[in-house]
Amino acid sequence: MSWNVFIVGQDRLAQRMLPHLRHAEQYAFHPLLTLDKVVHAEEYPFDRLVESALEELRRFDGPVDAIVGYWDFPTSGLLPVLRQARGLPGPSLAAFLKCEHKYWSRLEQARSVPDCVPAFQALDPFDERAVESVEINYPFWLKPIKAHSSHLGFCIENADQLREVLPLIRAGIGRFGRPFDEVCAHVALPDEVAAVTGHHCIAEAIISAGRQVTLEGYVLNGEVHLVGIVDSLRDTEHPSVLLRYEYPSSLPEALQRRMLDLTRRFIAQIGFDDAPFNIEFFHDEQSDRLWLLEVNARISRSHAALFQLVDGAPHLQVMVDVALGMAPRMPHREGRYGVAAKQMLRVFDDGRVSRVPSEAEIRRVEAAFPGTLVQLNVAEGMWLSELQHQDSFSWELGVLFVGADDRETLDARIAQCRRMLPFEIEPLSDEGRDEA
């Protein structure tokens, strides 16, 4: 027999990773909603997406055993709604919101792990007195209640800078804010949360002066389990810009155990169950203090190939098996390499893409280092500013997943791969772009 598993927004990376699952022959995978609907769309009409997905499932001739996904919102919000509609196990919609509604999550964190929570407040960017309403100290980090990839996130140094970014936020916040408000309408929100909509922002004291890591875990029958901890390496000039993920973490075991203990306290507080999650921390090495950055009610797609390279299967294994109600059959340290990285191939200036690595060049890299994957986000002739889901400072040309026996060899291998993957970006003036 095989289980019918539906994947919201299935992409090429998943298609390459899923055959590496242990007992892959026992699963029958089916796409549910397209990437164009849940990732690449300009708008995400949430309730219509729910109806479209349920109609697809009704047309399927067979049992629906699990519904899974690894994308951020709206996919992450669709999962609890679709599972509930089909009578499948998984976290409640309220538990999902306590993870991903940034203000509500901070309130729950302050109740369960208060020493890890920075000063924060909600801020209405449409309020004429928004600047005067700031209560926390400058500088602070400002971001929408719901977004991802640092979309509309800004480090605010002073009141003048806040005034400058508010029009940008007001113009763009509805893309995620409108569908997020549709989600919230399905839940009886507490009074302290109900007034903070998807069109609000959260202002938070800056906690990024330290090492960032992501704990990947899952909850099954009320018990929290660790899958692995991944290090995040950031740009020195723009600390919000991610350059690389490395697995496994190089942090001391005692510190990793502290993170897991904090995670268990928070997960118990919000009643999250029967699903994977990831939770991001900063460690301030001077004070030895752990700060909680955010919680996501899903696995990180960015980490799947890292687990494949080091552990012997992508942690899509965890996502699928937990959705089926079973303990994940996830291997540990059975992969080809001792360490692996996802290297983001970034640039910090806009321009027109005049050359990307050829298919032959990509194949050459992947053949030179077994297990390596290369993914491009750009094509010749496009403007970098056309890319979706970018942070406020850079553009991601593509990504490189690669493994090695140790970190020194990994650094050298990444440098070699980058030389073998040539991009050319032609900078143009505003006049040049207008004429193009």
C-alpha cells in the first residue's frame, strides 16, 4: 500500500528531494495548488485558495492521507485550515497564529520564556501619529506582523528614518496583510491581539549582535523532538541579510540543550502539536544570553538538502511522517558528508542580468561534487528588482547546496563552485532603465 500525500506548492527542489526519503516507495505524492498560486502570485486571496484546494481534493479518487507544505505564508496558514476540513491531524489554527502572528507570538513568548524576548510593541503604519506612538528605544527593527524574507523589514535608527519608511510600508503591507486578516477572521482572537491586524507592524529591540541558529523540530502526541540545529551566517554590513546556512551547528552541546528546553516551554504554552516547526535564536556570546527571534509552523525548505547531505535524508521525511501520525523514520549522520551549507549567491546592487551559468556549467558543478545542487532565481535579460520575496538590501541570484568533510574544505569548495558559476550583472542608470 501507499499513502496519498498532498504537497501545497510542490516545486522542483521537492521533486529532487522526495526520492531520497526512507521508504519512499510507500508514499504517493500529489501536488496541491500551484507555485503560481501560493508563492509567485501578486496577491493571495486566502479564502479562495482554501476553496480551490478543497475542490482539488474532492476531485481526487482515493483517500487523502496527509496534507503538507514547506513554504511560508500563505501555505503555512493553509495547512491547518485544510487539515481541519479533511479531518486530518495537525496544529489548530490558533496554535499556528501563536507562532506566526508576530505580535501574538511575542505575547506568548513573554509568558513562557520571558528572558529570551526583546522589548516590543505593535505599531500602526497608517496612524498619523505613528512616530509619536513609539515607546521602545531607538534603534529598533520594524517589520510587518506577517511577511517573510525580511520583506518590508527595516532597521530604524531614529524618528526621521521611521517617517521615511512608513510610506513604503503602507504601499506594500497589504500583499500579505490582506490574506492574513482573512486567516485571523477564522479565530476568536483575544482582545489584546484583535486590534493588531495584518496591516500593523511590530517594533522590536535589536537582538542580532550574536550568532544566529535555527532549531528544527517536531511535535508528536504532545512531545517535542529535535531534528537538528542549523547555523545562519549573515552579512557584516547588512546584518539582516543571510549569506549561508551550515549544518550541523558548531555551537556547544550545552547551549543547544538550553535552546531545546526553551523551545519545549514555548511549544507547551501555545498547545502546538502533531507538526514540524522551526524556531530561530540569537546567542549573545558576551552575555551568554539566548534571544528568540521568531517561530515558524513548518520545516524550513532551505534546510532540506542540508539534512540529506549530512544525515542521509531530507527532513521532508519528518514533515511527511508526522502528518501521517507516525514517528519520523529520519536517519541521523548517515549522509555522505560531515558538514553542509546552503550558500546564497547574492549581489547588493540592482541591474540587468546579462549572463547566468549555463546548464552545462551547472551540471559540471553538480558532477564535480556529488550531492551538490544548484538553483537559479534569475534569467538573462531580467532586472533584479523584478525578483519577489527579497530582503531590503540584496538580490539572490541563486543558491548552492554543497557538502564536505569539514568546514575548511567546505569554504574552499564553495569558493570553487562560485568560480565555476559565472553571473554577469549590467548596472544601468535610471535613464538607461527607462529607455530599455
